[in-house]
Amino acid sequence: MKTNESYVKLTEKFSARNYHPLPVVLTKGKGVWVWDVEGKKYLDMLSAYSALNQGHCHPRIVKALNIQVKKITLTSRAFHNEQLGLFLKKLCTLTGYEKALPMNSGAEAVETAIKVVRKWGYYKKKVKKNRAEIIVCENNFHGRTTTIVGFSSESQYQDGFGPFTPGFKMIPYNSPQALKRAINENTVGFLVEPIQGEGGVIIPDKGYLKECYNICKKNKVLFIADEIQTGLGRAGRLFACDYEKVRPDIVIIGKALSGGYYPVSAILCDNRIMNVLHPGDHGSTFGGNPLASVIGIAALDVIIKEKLSQRAYTLGDWFRKELRKIKNPVIKEVRGKGLLVGVELKEKARKYCEKLMNLGILAKETHEMVVRFAPPLVIKKKELQWALVRIKKVLHV
């Protein structure tokens, strides 16, 4: 049974075919390294889509989890628990927002933001009932719920899942002019990724976020940043919006907020927005539970104390420069910020990811033509150098 192939066959026999993973079965992880069931060691260059910024099984988070799991793990929000207030205080103090609303998955946090923005629109902006509109961007990825895929521009994400929730207007990414034209009296929010990660690590023009933010302010529209993948250090700042000194009205976070242990997400905003919610308006059985809160506190502590944002900025800048030295006409572009890096190819990227896997590097294609490199932010330069030797073997002519 202890072969990758046997576990893959078992999984495929009983699993829905909604993923196309690389044929490797992981059984152990430590820091930036993982091992498969056959004992082969790999460098993780995906970080569970940036949920593992702190690396696999970080000892600080393990310790906090082990203490809490023996005390109490779940209370529901029917009662208070001693850890939630501490978690929310740390989160708000670190990010500079007055309020946080904890959920579980990133998609749940996006749904939460949508509800808050709509209610704000009706009760604060005084938009007529059921006419609120939220502007989104082409090539977006905000999650997999039926509401969210309903405003995707990817036909596969929508195929067979309609009818979809109305109230969303799509515009081109990286176009402030398109945002300006799309806003009307019913517009309540603009939902945007500072970097489109799943969309292929697409970096907008310098000044794009700032200009869009100013347009939103002028028109009393809430600027909502989806920082689920780009936030908490991944892009070389605490938030990717920090590069342009933009303070969104609402920030959506998840992934690395859990350190890879447990689904933890949240939205952040000030009380002038959050106070539209009243008991019974929204909730989650597991959101803000004591185990999640303790994990979130420890995950944030690691980001702060180990200066992961700064590490991502410095190493990411060096890594991209080295990748750009690789000469191969199949490489169209190397782009990214921090340690969120995309290598766009002129042909499908899957076979290159499989070759990297055979050399001990786990990366995954996105949007078919892009190899995404997003290692844990605890990675050392010598480990990135080790990876580069093997990446060059695969991508160099």
C-alpha cells in the first residue's frame, strides 16, 4: 500500500473528480519540506496556495494548538470564549482596523463581505431595496460558492451551476477608467484582488489600486480588497495594498491566518461599516471558536516576530531576478511581488510542473500556462538556490 500510485488509485475510486493534483501523496511536512509515502523529500513551492506562509508544522503554532485542544475547542457563538477577544484584538491592532468578523474559509469571508457591503449600501448609502450593485473584475477568483462563481469570467466555474445571484457588474482588471464608467447610484462596493493570484499572478499597473480607491471615495463606494492569498506577508508587505498606501474600507483575509492548521478567515473594517450587523444577521458555528482563535494568534505572532513580510520582499526580489536570467523562448514573462511568483509560458505548464516534481520541487500550474512559485515565507536563500538549480534544469534550453 505504501506507494504513491496505490493511494492515488484509492482516492480516485472514492473521490469526486473536482481536482487534478500532481501524482504525489504527501505524508509529512516540516518547514519548507514535505515527504511522500515512499519517503521522497520535496521542497514545497506552493504553500497550499499561500496558507502555509509560516511553513509546515511551525513549532510555535503546534504548541499553542496542543495546549488549547486539551482545554476546549468549540463553544459556538451562543457563548463567549476566552480566546476570541484576544484574537480579534491582536488582529485589529496589527492591521489598524476597529472591527474584525471571524469566519472559516476564504469563500465564507468573501460572502460575509458581500452581505456587509450590501447592508451598508441600503442602510447607510440609502440605495433602494434590492438594487445594490458590487463591481468586480474580469479574471477574478474569490472562491467557489454559487454566488461567487456567478460573477466569475471563467466559463468552467459557471458551467452547470446557474442560475446565479444578481447584483454584480464585471469590468476589466487594471482599468480605473472602466471602474469610473461602471459606477452608478446603486453601486455599493468594488471588490478587487491587489494581485490576481489564481488568475495567473497578474500584477496591475503602479497606481491602479490608489486611483481606484480614490474613485470609490469620491462616489461613496466601499473599496474591498481580497487579500486572502496576497495578504499576511506573501506579497512582501503585510497587505499587497500597502505598496500604494491604500487602506481599503474592507479587507478580506484567510489562508495564512491559520498557519495551515485549520480554516480561519475574517473580514476587517471600521465600526462605521460593521455596525450595520445585528444579532441574527450573520454567523458561523465554527467561526471564532477558541481553537481557531489560538491558532490565529500564534500564526500572526510568527508573521510578526519572524519578519516574514520583509523576508518575502527581499528573497522574492532576488528570486525573480534569477528566474529572469533563464534563457528559453518558451518563457513569456516572469512576474510577481514578494514570494508570489508566476512564470508564464507559451505552452501548457503542467508538464513542467511534473518535471519539477521529479526533481523534488512541488509547484502547480495556474491558468494552464503559468507555473506559480509560492514557497513558505520561512524559506532560506540557500533553499531557494537549491530550487533554482533544478528549475533551470527544467526551464533552461
